[in-house]
Amino acid sequence: MSTKTLALWVAYGTNGVVGSIRHDEDGYVVTMAGADAAAGTYPSLASAKGALHSRMLPGSDWPRFQEH
């Protein structure tokens, strides 16, 4: 079975890319920059963005999300 990516957002923090969110048939998949595996799959873009931000360093500003 192949998974089709429907959309991709890259998250940018103050020092560059911090992660990405890929939307596919299963939901919104969060992967942190440099990680070997996805951090989780979420039912909505808003929840995925929150999950990505929660995995950043404590006190980090909300990242800028750019759709690709």
C-alpha cells in the first residue's frame, strides 16, 4: 500500500526548520527535524501544529508554518 501525501507544511523556528506536518489518508503526521520516525498522527491540522510546538524546546515561540 502506498501512502499519498495530500499536503505538506514545514515548520520554521527562530533557527530554521524544526519539523514538518504531512497530510495523508491517515491524518496529519508530525515529524521533528532530524528525527528518524514520526512523532505521531493527529486528526486535524490544528492538533498537529500544537503537538509539533509542544515537542520544541520549552519557551520556544510558535513556529511559522509554510505549506509546500
